[in-house]
Amino acid sequence: MIKALTGIDTDTTKEEKKRDMSINLGFAYLNLPNQQRVGFVDVPGHEKFIKNMVAGLPGLNLILLVIDASEGIMPQTKEHIDILNLLGIHHFLIVLTKIDTIDAELKELVIEDIRDQLLHTPLEKTEIIETDAISGKGIKQLLKKIEAYTEQTSEQVSNGTPRLNIDRVFSVKGFGTVVTGTLLEGELTVGENCYLYPNKRKVRIRNLQVHENNVQKAYAGQRTAINLQTLPVKKSRAGMFYQPRIL
């Protein structure tokens, strides 16, 4: 689905391709016709990877709840909905996918079952977009809905103390440790000193990237990769966050 929307395949590891399922967090972005750039975080749906799923949630504004038309709502679907509600995320679009694999009668039964199972939840009146990633059916309609949502969403505040929850940590040869996450508020600037919480370790921003492009400054709401000087990978982990301070 993400590839159909953006052209970017977020399943990048051999294991993900072999098993045809998301294991790690995946990231993509898209420039909309209204000149807005939106970032996508693809989270795994399997119950064994709930920790990975939760790590990718901070900073999200809109959830595309993808439901396979041939399977309907699964136990993991309900679990994800419960987690999102607990975290205070309430903006959803239900994306019914693979609709070309079932006939019209079964599709109506699936939609009816979805409505029944979501009754008395924050999603009971959420719009259902019918799509098929292979044929492209419904993809343009889904993009229009995403674009309409961006026009209703206020910009995130870039003043105040920056805060970024880490969702990935890895090492790049010749550069060192890189952490990624969604910048929840404030701004980050190359050369700034930062603190890694909760151990309050001081680090320095060596380089910044937003959607694979080097930048001097990152702003609230952006997916951000931070190259940190003199910090071993083992000293940072998902869930920590950085609060920059000019020292």
C-alpha cells in the first residue's frame, strides 16, 4: 500500500521480503499536489512486533488503518486500535485493501462486519476507502483524502525546547551512530549540543537529514535522522529522546 501511494518500498530487509510482511519500521514520503510533503511510517501488524509498532507512533497525525478485504478485522487490528486510542491518536482513515480479490457480495459483508466490530469505538463513523494496491483502484481517492486532511491540520510549533523520541538506532560506516524519529516540537540545528535522556549524556549533532536530504535545520513534525558524534550505538536505544541545549 505504501509503495502504491509513494513509489517507495518500505520492506527493505531480506527477512521482510522472504516472509512478505513488515518486521521493522518503514519510512516513506510523498509530495502532494497542494505542495505539502507528508511522511509515512509503516508499522508492523504482527503481534510479535508490537514493540516496533509502538516505537513508530510518536508524532503521527493521521492513521491509515489497513484491513485486508479477504480477512476482515483480525485480533491484531483490534489490539492496534486499543493502543492508538490509549496514546490519544484519534484521526483515522480505514483503508480496505485487496478488494479486487473478492466479489461485490463478500465485500459488502466485510464492510458490514467492520462497522459492527467498530461500533461504540472512536472509529465507528470513520470513512472506509476501498483500494487495491496492485490494480491501483482507489489510490487516487485515498491520496485526495490525505491531502484534504493536511489542509485541516495546523502546523506544529517549532519554537520552544526540541524533543525527539528515538525509534531506530544504527551505525553508518564512516559516519558513526545515527538515530531517527519524528521531531515532536522545536527545531534541531547542525552543530548543536544535545542531551540523551534519561541518562543525560551530552552528544553533538554532526549531521541532519530529512527524507534522505541533508539539511542544516529540522523542524517540528519532520521525520529526522541525526548523526551523532562520539556516541556508540550501544549507548542509545529506541524510546530515548534528545533535548538540544546550546552550551
